[in-house]
Amino acid sequence: MENSWKMFEEFHIDEEMGFALPNPLVELPHPYDAWISIARNLPQLIEDGQLRAEVEKLATLSTDGLEGHKEQRLGHLALGYLTMAYVWGRGDGDIRKVLPSNIAIPYCQLSEKLGLPPILVYADCVLANWKKKDPSGPMTYENMDILFSFPGGDCGKGFFLISLLVEMAAASAIKVIPIIFKAVQCEDSETLQDALREIASCLKRALERFHQIHDYVDPNIFFNVLRIYLSGWKGNPSLPEGLLYEGVWDTPKQFAGGSAAQSSVFQCFDVLLGVQHAAGGASSVSAAEFLQEMRTYMPPAHRNFLRSLESGPSVREFVLSKGDASLRETYNKCVQAMVSLRKYHFQIVTKYILIPARRKSKEKGTSKGSSKSEDKGTGGTSLVDFLKTVRRTTERTLLKEG
């Protein structure tokens, strides 16, 4: 943690992009370009009913020809899109329970190399799924695009790019973490306070970016179209046993779909600020257990970064021990910024998932209880319980006066 450059290199953290992959590749060499070709035409192939046939025609490729981290990440992203599209089809309930070996074998090989599961994760569809329209232009929504799309028009572009812009806004705060740890070790309250102000400011900026989601993502399209393709096969009644990866495993495997809980950035600030999500509790899988599980869906370098933070000095304990009202207030502003982000996340989930789920239940003429499966997150957990628990825990981290 002493040297910030070493930190960025070792943990695959970019100074500008944070945990996002800087300048992802957009093409793969032959013969892997066949994956890219299908992934790029996904919505049209699904609409024409040709997607599954096109996937089944693909040759089984060894992944040894994919050289370097960026080629492997693009391969994982493309195969993730192909897999989600193959399993969920047109999103009309015609679901495939077996992923054919010609796609399952290279996907699982590549996943093993990258230390990621063989399903579309946040590190794929958000962190590695972007490009600039004008390479010399700014990192703004208007000058950015995603590499691959699901059905639903620009809904996916809006969802993934706003998530990326939120990540980037928070990324600037990662740079001050080594300064914070050094300040705590040297008992330098003034430097610590300046660094904490920077974190509060970055988290506030992240919330401002989050507000843009309303401009680009339609709740009905998100709920009824895009969300289907982001759903996993863990805790999903549509695939209760999971998905069989033909030629790799003899039994079906269960993996959670992409989830914001797979973002390293907010877990990073939880650790830094001493927000401790307690294990156990009434729900079968507690918030703490779910967040720990979601770390296994992050790139290994990012998981290692979170572990290294956990072994660092406690910022919260230091602020408590100083009894300095001004320092405590600055620390609380950081925690409050996390509370605000979580409150807003709950509002978004209400607008984009809970309300459309209730509307769908009414249209079907079903009872309230039957919409329970619709209220689950793509990660397979109960959204309302999880988000409320995480928000309460964050609020309890605020330091009282005196």
C-alpha cells in the first residue's frame, strides 16, 4: 500500500478508470472473430430466430491463441453474451438447460485462466464492454458506446454505461487510499482529513452520475427485456438445477447473474470506512455472506486488493481514538455519501424492478405472493431484504458525537 503506482499495477487498477478495463479491445484475431461476429449481431439474430443455430455451428476453439489479458477479457465478454442469449433465447420462456460443448469448453477454459466464473459478470458487461466513439474525445456518455447489446434497443447501453460512469467517478477516490493509510500510520490527522474530503467528493460525484440512469434506461424495457438476459442460474426457478456445461462437467452448475454487488468499488469503500456487514441473521443468506460470495465473481486482482485493504489500519478506529470533532464530521460525510448511494440504489430498484414486477402480477391476475421470484436480483438474492440490510449497516457506521 505504500507505493500507489505499485498498487495500481499489482491490483489491475487504472488511475483514470479505477477497476474498469482501460481501452478494451474491440476485435479478436481469426478464428475467434467468429464469436465477435455473432455477439455483435445478437439482437437481430435473436429476433430472426437464428441465434441458437448460429452458436451451434461454431467450431470448438482452443483458447491458447488468445494472448494477453485484454484479448482474454474480450473473449470472455463475447462468450458471456453468446451464452446468455443461447440460454434465454427470445426471453419468452423457451429456455435451454444445456450449453453446447463447442461454446462451453472454450468458455470454461477462458474463465479458468481469468479466475472468473463461466457466466456474464459485472466485470464483463460493465467494466470491459465499452469504447470511445472518438478516441481523442472525452469520457462522456455522448462519446461512448458498448461493444455488444442484448435486445431492448439502447436500454443496455444506458444501463451499462451509466454503471461504468459511476465506477469512474468513484475511481478518483481509490488513488487517495495509500495516502489515507499512511496518514493513519503517521497519526497525521490533517492529511487524513484532506483525503477523506476527496473521497466524500468522489462518492457524491458518483451519485450524480447515477442520477443519469433515468435519462437513458426505460423501466419497462429493463424489467421485461434486458433483465432476462442478465439473469443467472442460481436461485432461479426457471433453471432450478442450474446449467449443464456440455463436455466440461457431468452435472449442471449454478452461477449467479451479473449484479452491482460484483462491483469492487463499493466493497472497497465499505472496507476502508469500516462498514461491517454482519454475518448470520434471519435470511437464509445474509448480506455479508452474499457480498463475500460476489467477490468470487470479481477479477482475482480486485479480490486481492479488497483483502489487502482488510489487512490495513482501521480508519474508523483512528478517527474514534482522536476525539476530534472536525475529523469525525469529515469521516461521517464519507459514510453518509455511501448511505446516500445505497438509498438511491433502493429507489432505482423500486422503479426498475419492484413496480414493474407488481404491475406484471396484476396483469396476470396473480396474487401478491407470486411476484416473489420477480423481486429477486439477477444475483439470485432477495433485493428488498438485501438492500435494506446493507443500507442500515452503513447508517450504523456513522460516528455519534462525544
